[in-house]
Amino acid sequence: MNKLIFAGLSRLWKDRAFWVCFLVMFALGVYLPVNNYMESIRYEFEFCPDMLLLQYAPFVCLTAPIFVSLYLGVDYSDGT
């Protein structure tokens, strides 16, 4: 069972869709807090990190299904 898990993870690290989704989510994770901080300076209101909690969720809901469907679709078409 461990060999199957490690084989799946090694295939995951080589997958281009995984890295694209990972980089998009990383960029959004950096962009959203910086953007909110800059807007708090521009419009002179107090920066509250609590606002960031739910801003990231819609992007996760968009990128995760794309990646999961691509990754599981290959497994299904391969017959596993």
C-alpha cells in the first residue's frame, strides 16, 4: 500500500497541472493580502487580516475541481 501511495505522489510531483494550480494559488496567497493592505493605506481604514479568511475560498473552489478532474480522469482512463 505504501508503494502505491508513493507512486501516486511521485506522479503528482511530475504533473504539470499540479504545478500550474500550485503556482496560481501561491500567487493569489501573496497578492490578496498585499492588495488589501495597499487598499487600507489608500482608503485610510484599519487593515484587518480577518477579511482575508474568506477571500481565498472562491479561488480554491475554482482551481481544486479543475486539478482533481484532470488527475482522476487520467486514473480512470488508465483503468485504475
